[in-house]
Amino acid sequence: MSRTTVYVDELIREYLMFRGFTKTAQSLEMEIKFDKDKNMRADKITEHIFSYVYLYDLGSLRSYWNYLYKRFFRRISNTTIQNSLLKLETCLYKYYVVHAYQSGKPDKVTEFFDKLAPDLLNSPNKDSWKEWFSFQYLKNPETNSYFEPFFNKVWFDTFYMSLQNLISTVLDSVPLPTLLQWSRDGIFDSNDEKQKLQQEVNTLRSMLNDISIPSSSLSNLNTVEENAPLSKNQRGPNDMDDDFCIVSTGRSPDTGRLLHTEQPNASFTVLSPRDYDGHTCQINHAMFSNDGMFCATADIQGYVKVWAFSPDIKTLHTYTYKSGVYAVHWSRRYEKILYVGTGNGRVKVINITQRKVGTELTHTRDNAHVIAIESNNTGTFLVTSAAVIPPITTPPSTTTRPSNTTPSPLPHSFSELVIWEAKTLRLFRTLEVTPSPTPLLSLHYNHNGTLLVCGALDGMIRIYDMAEYQCIMGWQLDGYRPVLTVRFSVDDNTVFSYAEGVISQWRLYPMSQCLYRVTVNKTEPTTPLSFLPPTPFPSTSPRFALDTEGRYLLTSRGSQGVVYRVTEGIVEDTVLPTHGGHITCVDWHVPYSTRLCMCSTAAGFTRITELLLN
């Protein structure tokens, strides 16, 4: 029963957060904290009953017993159980008297009889109380032959276990609501069955991996005489659509592009990549448009290029900003709108069909860097993060820092989180960065725009309620490691984060519980700073990207892109071909059955690789 109740509570929490009912979720948390039913656990209910005995709180003891009676006991029609409950209630009050006497509280004994005497004389078990009215007048009741058994530990242990067992029986007999019945009868059986099936799949998979086919056998399959007539049991190429066939040329039957070498147990087949070399220096931002037709890349010299990759790679527009470019973001709703964050506190709004900058959004400080931009899926609001960090004369070392040391937080003079109306481009509201102002390096809305997750330079992950416009939760990473990228999972119940080469998955309820953690890039510099002209500032390049189905995660390891499965943990799945330089940012787009991975490098070129789901 208790297991079912806890599980359903979790389901309701997740549902409320998914729907954006944050106030209701907070009310639920408060109600659970003061839950009198104790998650329907008989042991916890029994402990709670005796806590009032040990506190000599007679009023609360009676009140809680009456609550249990109205909530559960009176619903039981079994006469035997009802009689047993009546007897155990009498024993409970008798133990209260004995415990008060043993604890040297004669005033509590007197108070008990003064308050309950009328009720005891009119109770169904009034005959069992006749001798007890003399208890308070005896000098040593523990030596009295009648009261002596009640001072025996064996009597108390027997009574305690009998009460707990009977409460457990009552809870199992109480009619359950439909949701609890469905959970108890269906979910856990299904989970057990799922675990058994998963074990069987793993066993069969390991057996399949142990099977080796001689290469000579494979070569024999490809040896067919050209002029040999097809027998009755043989079929031509057009009849083999439903069969597995070996393509000796190594080309994809559908696209004709060369296939990359298949990897054992990988979920994808890697098709040949396409490279874009429109930049001459390190790329710090790269992103697909929502429809996947365009790409936008920005480098550290302030050049932003909008280009297409299909059918041929072609640069469409080039924009230059002397103050530098620190964030690039495509609108979630308006596919031709591109936002560019610059180093002078401005966000450029570009309509790529008109080939010009339509307007710009301005933060309160001209010397602020706009380091993160995010829009919600409905296209109503745009959130931008801007900050100023004092110049640092000595670049921090990129050598490996001992794991037991903690970096010193960097000074800052300004940090701002602003909401804009996406349609009118007017300032809507400025949010307070709590508990202390710090640059927010990464922003991400949940699916319906009710929550905003922020990764910060101080190593803290913050969750904002976008209905109340305030920070409702947050947790600190160990060692104050800067959180460079954060993303909600597809179901909005967890958050993925990237800090110093480590990707972690966190539960929102209970807050800050780390479900999985994996080191994806051991060569990641330990410093949060990437010295980009014109001034040093933390690099906010997106270090990973989730696919739209929430099943896979794309990140990098040195000069290689790596795809991880994230359905049950964070497990390496597919490794992409080696790039010509260190990968600085990634993104991907899921058009249909394939996935397009974009990886940009410090050498200034971008590679798009198509993955075919096996």
C-alpha cells in the first residue's frame, strides 16, 4: 500500500510540473509534509500514535485516534476487527497511564482520570476500568497483582505489535480510490514484467554478440555468376525490398552517400558528412533553424553566417559585429527570425528573408555581454541574459586542477535577466537573480514555457516559475563549477547540465537528486573562461544537445562528436568521425527517420553528419 501511494504521489507531482501548475505542486508538497496518513504505512502511523504518549499530549492522542477512526476504522464492517480495535484503544490509554507514572508525572495521571472518567464509565469496555480508578491513589501500583502485568515489557511489546498489525490489516481492507487500485493492480506488475523482459533481452543480446560469422561465408554471399539464370526460389533485386541485402559498394541504397563503418551495438549508421568552411577562426555558436533548412554559426571575430546545407552548401548572409557575438538563437515559432547577442548589451533581431537587421533590444548597460538567449515554444516571450565581468589581466591556467580544490568565484559587477515580448519586442519584466547576482550562462524553457532553467557561472542551477516570475528552486554543484549548458528533458521532470566535461541528469522532485552522471570530455579545460576578443568572458557555447524525442544526446569528446542514449541512464552509443579540430559547440535536428548532427570546431569549420537509425 505505502509503495503504491508514494508512486502515485510522484506521478501527480510530475503531472503538475508538466502542466505548469507550480502553485498546486507547492501546495501538494506542503500537504505531504503534514500528512496524517503517513503514506498509508502502518509502522509510521503506530510511531505517530506513541509519539503523543511519550509527549504526555492526551488531547492530541485522542484527536489523532478519532481521526483514524473516521478516516479508516469505521469503514471496516468486520465485527472481529472492530472488537479488536476497541480493546487495543483501551490498552493504549492504559499504557498512557503506566508510562506517565513510570516517568514521574503523577499530574499527568491525575489529568487523565479527570478528563476521561465520564467517557470511560460510559464506554463499552467500562468493566475493564473499574480497578484503574484506584491507580492514582496507590503508592506502588507496579507491585499490585492486578497492575503488575502492565509494567511488564512483554505486555508492551505484544500490545505494540498487535496494534501495528491490526492497523496494517485495516489499511489493506479499506476501499481504495480508482487511481490507487489501478496503480496497485497494474503498474508494479507491469514493471516487474518489464524488468524480466529486459533481462531476457540483455541475455539474448550477449548471446548474439558471441556469435561470429567467418568472413569467407560473407564473401560467398556476394559471389553470384552474372549470367546464371534465376531459379524458382531465387528473386531479382526488385523483389528484395523486405530482405537484408549486402551492398558491396558501401553506399547507402537511398542516398548514395558513403556509409561510415558501422559500430557494434550502435543505434545509428553514420552517413558521410558535409563540411562548411565559411569561417577562418574559432566558432563559438552553431544552431539549426526550427525547420532545419538553415544554419547559423558565429565566430570569435564577430562574424555571423547564415547558410544552407541542402542540396548544396551555400552561404546566404554574413553579418559582422565589432563588439563581438556571444549568443545566437533561432526563434522557436518564427522560423526566419534570428537573434544575435553582442558585446555592447544589444540583441539584434534579424529577419533573414529581408536580409537586414529589423530592430534591436537594449540592456541597461552598454558594456554588458548578452551571453544567453532563449524563446518559448509559443513565441510569446524572449529571455536574454547579460552580464559584465571585470577584465582579468592573467589568463587562468588550463592545466588540470586537483579534484579536491575549489575554484574561487569570479568577481562581477553586473548581471541581468530580462523578459521581452517577442511580437512587439518591448521590455516586459526584469527578473531578480537570486540568491546573489551572477552571470547566467545558459537558459532553457520547458515545453509549455511555464518554467525556465538557468545554468550560472557560480555553479548553481536555478529554476524560475514564469507565471510568478521568481526563482522557486535551485541547487549548487560541487566545487562551484560553472554550468555551461542546461536543458529540460522532454517530460520536464529532469534537467541535464554540463560542467567541466561532466553531464549530469537531475530530478526536480526531490530537488537536486542526481540520477546519472558521466564524464564525456576529460580534456575539457578546468577554467570557466575562454578568452575571446574584445574582452575575456566565459564561453557560453552549447556543449550538448538533446533530440526532440528525448532519447539521445549529442556532445563532443575532443575532436569527435559522440551520441549518448539517455532513456535509462547516460550511455555512450555512437561515435562520429574525427573532425579537423577541437569541437566547441554542437546542435542537431530531427527531420524524419534520420538525425542531422552539427559540430563546429576551433579550426573554423562546421560538419553536418546524417545518422540513420538502425
